[in-house]
Amino acid sequence: MPSPDSLELASAYLSHLAQERRLSPLTCESYARDITVLLKFAQDTPLDQLQIHHIRRFTAQLHGSGFSGRSLARILSAWRGFYKYLARDHGCGCNPCSGVRAPKSPRPLPHMLSPDEAAQLLELSVNDDLMALRDKAMFELCYSSGLRLAELTGLKPEDLNLSDGTARVTGKGDRTRIVPVGTQATQAVQQWMKQRESLVRPGANALFLSRYGKNISRRSIAQRLKIQAMRQGVNVNVHPHILRHSFASHVLQSSGDLRAVQEMLGHSSISTTQIYTHLDFQHLSKVYDAAHPRARKKKER
């Protein structure tokens, strides 16, 4: 059982993340899970008495139980941040996580839809169905602009400038960026906004609403997307983030402009965006073979 002092320090740190650093609720939840793991391992040992060999043993136990290198790297990062806070605000003399590295694991490529699958998914007949009208607007906008799920639910009507074909999005770390909105997404959102006012209830300020006029939840969006994929016969595990991955890959495949895709996705590091360069290597190889003078095969005589 973690000591009361350790629990109090963890609570203070999570409050610091939420109130002073203003991290998103989802990010704070992730930190809370990782810190809870540390406290369970530490048991009644005070945090300032943990040494590097303890952290290495904890990491080895997690790895042995099936945690990937990537998950362990995230957990260790959370622990290091916790100890930096303890050193700064609570006089903790050392950071036992310094120097501990997670085992490397292959970086998985994100799943994505082909352009044909994306078009098939978005062929949504709305008729007079208000919820179908909303769903089409949500999915078109998500794919058109490469939005994260939290960014989609955080959009407000005033964030859109449809006459200019842009939207103002608040991403990770409260960073704001302007993203393009395509023609089909613009048309779908305009149709939804004409009907939105008849549904909205007091306190609801999001662009997309539930059938009861409240701000729609992330869970509801994910469920509606899965239902739409099944209806359209898209035999892929479709979730909102797959639309973001598909957006990035399709734009990069067509333009080759990695920096532009980085900007549109809101990635702070281009190395995060570079993963999309590996998704369609076969396509790039065909382009190379057709374009490079030294790669062209001689015609048979």
C-alpha cells in the first residue's frame, strides 16, 4: 500500500499538471495511470528513497508482463517528470529515473484507409436524418483536415471560417493552428449548421451535438464511425484516428510536402510526421522507377 505522503505528493503533481501546465484531461489521466504504477511498485517505500536499481527492477517487471518498449518509454518519461517536480517543489535530492532507458521496440506503422476505402466510408446518405447529417459533417471534417478526436469535439461554430475554407483548431499543449477545410467537408458542415440551432440546448457550445442537444462525447463519435464503416462494408477496424492517419498519408502521397503535412497535423517534431513516408513505399518505388533516368528499364528490342 503506498504511503499517505506518496499519495499526497502524487495528487499535488497531478493538480500541477492540470492547473499550472494546463494539460488536457486525457493527458492528465495518462499521467495519473503511470504515476499509480510507480506508487504500487514502491509500496510503503518513500519516493525520495527509491534508487536507480529500484526503477530498473520496476521496468524489467513491466517488460516481463508484456509492456512494449514504447509503453515503457512513456511510463519512464512520466516518472522522470514527477521526480523533476519533486526536486523543484519538495526538495527531493535525486531522480532515480535518470539514466534508465526503455528497451527498444519496432515502431508500428499506423493503420490507414486507401483513398477508395475513404470515399466508400464517406458515402453517407443523409436524407432527412439529422443525426446522419451531423455524422457526415463530422467524418468529412475529420478526414478533410486531419483532426484528432479531441480537436473535433473541441471545435465551436466560431472556430470555422467556411467562406475562407479554414478552421481554427486547438491541439495538444493548447497550441492553436489553422487547418484547411475541403469543399465536400465545407458543404457538409454548412448543411449541419443550418439544422444545429434547432437542436442546441443551454450550456452546449460545441459545433457537434448529441441527439439531446448536448456537446457530443468522443465515445459517441467513435461508435457512430464504427457503425458507418459496417454499413458501408469497409472491412477495417475504423476509428477516428484512422481518418487522421489516412489524411496525412494521402496528402503526403499526392504532394510530397512533409513540412506542410507536419504543420497541418500540428506535430511539434517532424520526426513524428516522417512515419507517414513509410506507409506507401511501394507507390514511391513505382514513381522512382518511372521517373529516374538510371532506374528506367530499357525497352526490349
